[in-house]
Amino acid sequence: MTPPRTQQIPVVVLAGFLGSGKTTLLNHLLRNRAGTRIGVIVNDFGSIEIDAMTVAGQVGSTVSLGNGCLCCAVDASELDTFLETLTRPSARLDVIVIEASGLAEPQELVRMLLASENPHILYGGLVEVVDAAEFDGVRERHPEIDRHLAVADLVVLNKTDRVAETERERLRTAVAELSAPAAVISAVHGRIDPELLFDPALRPDGEEKIRQLTFEDLLREEAGDGDHADHLHAAYESVEFTSDVPMDPRRFIAFLDSRPEGLYRIKGFADFGVGDRDHRYALHAVGRFLRFVPQPWARAEQRLTQLVMIGAGIDAEALRAGLAACRAEPGPETPETERAMWGVLRYVRQEPEPEDVREEAAAEA
């Protein structure tokens, strides 16, 4: 029997106008997945599913909606149906990517994901792809791009090899102003580091060796490891913070609610000390989205706050200083201590009971 799922699967929305390079970026992710199992939902526009044909066969769980925009659905029931299929334990997926139609309203896709009652998914962010060479013309024809950029969590300024350096800087500044506080990174041929969007899968030794060879493996072998040689990680920064002093929940929430421009992801664990002695709080933040998941401390586990922050153009020292200022002052537990945790608890989502998960897993097995 397949064991019950213990972690939620992030769902990333990949959006951008026609020709911006969404499918190229998606194929790059599939070629450089490094053992991560990616499920793909292609939200193609029109009856001929060009994008679906482009990615078909490159991943074990590809779903094409076809013949119209997913965002035009009256409610989220159709999306939930596909997500239910891809989040079955037997699929063993690590991340799901929805490639939106070039004519879709990305904020509607995000709204549907956040409204979904599927307990196995977690919002992984809205990635808006922008064609640097065509940005001004697209914006003139489709002024709604301003609205799309305003709700993005990460903006990929793609095809930057097609514009001069001065023009590239002008475009980057314009896009950053429209999308603030989202992170903006430049790319050529959609080549971004997959670790910006999802963590590499950690699997038992030998698991990947015994599975059937898939098309993305062949693509990866054909392409070689040249992508990593391009130092894709140079487009963003990763900052770590560790503290053996518990965090003050009010100060920590204030820091998260006002996190600086360009900070795209935060992941890790927070210790709130007397605020909740029994649990550490797993933290998942992407763009404006924030969630905590309380987890029991393991016996004899060292109680630490450990965070990793990922973004573009961020001030590492300022981030560390801001977090250091969130550390709690020593003192006894008081009635005020419980009230201080309310800000954290409003970002905690009710998880399914273990019995429900086991029953579902047994039904799927």
C-alpha cells in the first residue's frame, strides 16, 4: 500500500502573454528537474493544443484542459478534479505546474487555487513571464499586463539577449515598478534555476535508478549539464538565518508582513518558545502568500529557528538584522503570551485528520 502523504504539493502558476516563452521555461524545468517529479496542467487556448503537444510525454502526469481558458470556469470544481488526480499518493509528484493560456487572467487561477479545498496542495506562487523584446508593444496592445504584473510573485524578464544592455536596464526598472514587491530576474530562453520555484526532491537511494527512463531524461542527456555552467543561481540570492533564541511572534509577523521588495521565498522552521512549547512552526512564504504548519518537536531535538530566504536584489545583512530584532526577550509565560500567537495562528490552515489521509491512501492503493 502506498504510504499516506505527509507533505503538501506546491502548485506553481506559470503565466505570461502569447509568445513570452512560458513553454520554453516549462521545458527547461522538465529537462533540469534533478529527480523531482513534476506534474503539468496545460491551460491551452483554442481547439489545437500546441502547448500540450510541446510538453506531452515529458512528464508522467500531464493534463491538458484544452479548448478554452481554465480561468473562465464558473468555479474551481474543474481545476480541483485535475488536482485530485495529480495529488493521489500513487502519482508521487513533488510539484505541479499550471501553464496558463497566454490570454488567461492569472489572478483568477490564483484565486481558484487559494479557494481549493484540496488538502494536499500548497500555493507555490504566480510566475509571470515577460518578453523583453516585445514588452512595450504588448503593453500597448494589452494594457492589462500591468494588472497581471501587479499580482505576480516572481517575474521572469525573458529573451534579454534580444535587447541592448541599456534597454534591458530600462525594461527591468519598468517591470520592477509595476510588479513591486515581487522579485524580478532576467533570463535567456527561459533558463532559470528550478530551485527558485521548488526544492530538489530527496529520494531513497536507488529509487530513481529502478524507474522507467522518461522523455525528460533523454532531453537532459541530450542537453548535457551546460545549463548549470551558466550559473543560473547568480540571478538570485539565498540568505540563511539561524537562532537558538525563540522568536517573538508579534515581531516576527510584523517582519513577514512587511518583507522587503525582491524577497520571493521563505522556508524553514520557527521556534516561538513559550508561545507554543510543544510545536515548531514550518513556514512557507511565496510572494505575498504565507502559511504556518505546527509540527511536534522531536524528542531531544535542538530548538532552533532555521530559515532560508530566496530573492533577487535583496539586502542579506538587512534581512538578518531584521530577523535578529524579532528574537524574544526572556521572561515567564503570561496571558499576553497566548494572545501574541494569534497573528501566527491566522496563517495556519486546518490539516486533514490522519485517519482521513490513511483511508484515502488505502482507497488509492
